[in-house]
Amino acid sequence: MIQWNRSSHSEIEDSIFAIMSKLAFQHQAVNLGQGYPDFDGPSWVKEAACKAIMEKPNQYANMAGIYSLRCALAEKYSVLYGVDYNPDSEITITNGASEALYLTLSALCKPGDEVIIFEPAYDVYAPIIRRAGATPVGVQLQPPSFSFSVNNLVSSLSKRTRAILINTPHNPTGRVFNSGELTAIQKMCVQHNLIAITDEVYEHLIFEGNHISLASLDGMRERTVTISSTAKTFSMTGWKIGYILAPAEATDLMRKLHQLVCFCVAKPLQHGMAEAVQNWQRAVTPLMKKLRHNRDLLVQGLEDIGFEVYAPQGTFFLIANYAHQSNMKDNDFAVHLIKQTQGVATIPVSGFYLNPQKAPQTLLRFCFAKEEETLVEGLARLKKIMK
């Protein structure tokens, strides 16, 4: 008898997203938990990819990514954030931001290191950090504003701290870190010689405030790994086109791992995204009009039902508190909502914490990157359930 389960991979648990989406499918619930649109991205981006399929060689791409996409990204970051990157040695195209995070943390951390993350935190951070042999250290964002205490951040430091991972705009809270918060992070990184890893996949999905790329602050360009993705900006999560912008030495380390993990990313889709990045405002302007309408619709609808809603500054997520309606814990309450005759799927927020038992217990994450009729149906179902 073969014993299959012998590797350290056996410690990795199923994600809360997979669990809730499976239940939603089984019970035919309206899925407001899935973190991706139920509508498609721009046709002109798809046409560029189709043209590449028909007219260009469909062979392996350059391991670092096609040159036109890397150049488009270099131009965008120079214009928007005033940060210059060499497309030859400092920009790498990855299979989504998840691979980018895996490459970064695996290449730059070693056993015994610590990496600071802000909780609630996207649920792939901690497992990847642990796979690198490092330890995630949480700093909590406090509701309802989901800001953090600089004193708590400083107290999370130790002699083993290697890096700090910042996600802004932030999933799941929708918080956009402000200049004061990012300056505090900047000062800490410079003073203690830390690496900053930024997850900026929602950089263009902002309703209030402005996105500040941490690498643009004084002294940060040479110590920051910027990770982002085309998936959310262009509503094409299935294409899995992410990227890393980092100093050449760090990029070299990550590319060596990238060649072992997957070598390269689908070439025709990269051509499509090169066209998209060069014309990003053409996609973002109508998308943000739609998302702002959806956000306002969902906020008002949930408040009418009795939820306390923390309206997001960015992303396409919001968090709602049901403490006045039930004393069930969030995981149980989320399952309860799904299993109704006409159910609704959400994501319990405790699943975004290192220790779910010490997390807030009455918060749910909703995704509003949906067609209006999906949101209206979901709200109608919730209203019946919560009577």
C-alpha cells in the first residue's frame, strides 16, 4: 500500500473560497462570495489575443514575458508613479499574482525569517510564507475603519523580521492605505533594512482616496517588490497574467524559480494584455462606473436588511457585520445562508486571520463585481432569510 500523504504539502488546507464556492454550487446559492466578476472583460482585449493566436507563432514565450508587455508595464509605472524599471532585468510576467507571491516569498525568505502581514489577510499569504520556512506575523486592521496602530506595527518587529507584505487596496476590507500609513511603513523598512512586498492587484479599483505605490516613496524603490495583475483591472481573471517589478538582483532570484515552476506564461494572452496595459484607462473608466453603482446598490441593500456595512474605499469587496441579527459565528452563519432553499454565498472573514478563533466572529465578505441582476437577486434572498 502506497502512503501518498508524506510531504509537507499535506499541511495545506483547502481555501475558504473553495469550500464556500463548492457549497454554493451544491445548493444553487447566489454566489456573492467568489472574488471575480460574473461579466467579461473588454472585447478589444480579447480581439488582440485572438489576433496573436492567428498571426503569431504559438510557441513558448520568453521566460520573463513578451517584451512588448514588459515595456508597456515599464511605461505605465514611470508615468503613473514616477518609478522607472528596466524591462530586461526588472520586470517578470507570471501566471497571476499568486505565482508572483510564491516566487517572491520563496526566493527571498529562508527558514527562521519572519514576514509581517496585515490581518485580515488574503488567505494565500500565510501558507506561502510557511512553505518558505518563514513565519507570518499578523498586525490587525481594526474595524470599522480598518486602520492599523503604528505602535502595534513596530511591536511586531523582531531580529528575525525579513519583510513586510502590504496589500493596498486591501482584500477583504476594501481599505486604501493612506500616505501617513505608508510613510510609517517606509520609515520602518528603511530603519530596519526590511524588504517590502506589495500586492497591488486592485490599484485601479478605487472609489475614495488615491493609490500610492510604496516603491515610489523615498528609499523604497531599491527594497520593494511590487506585485500586481491584469486580472482585476481588465475583468479577465481566467487569463492569469500577473507580474513582478523588482530590483535586478531580486528579479534574477525569482526568475530562476519561475523557470522551474512553469517557465513561461501563455504567449497570445500576453499579447492581449500588452494592448490592454497600453490603453488601461479605456477599460477602467467604464468598469469603475459599473463597480461604483454596484457598491452603492449593495451597501444600501444590506443596510436596509439590517447589516452594519463598512463601505469600501477600493477593490470590489465589502465587509458587513450581522451582530445585531445573529449570534452565530461567521463560518456557521455563512454556511447557514448558503443552505437555505434560496441561499446566498458569502465568505466568513475569520478565515482571513492567522488564528480564526481570535478574529472578529460576525463579519462576512461580499463581492459586488457582479451583474446588477445577480446583486438584486442576492439581496432579495437575504431579505427573506433574515426576516
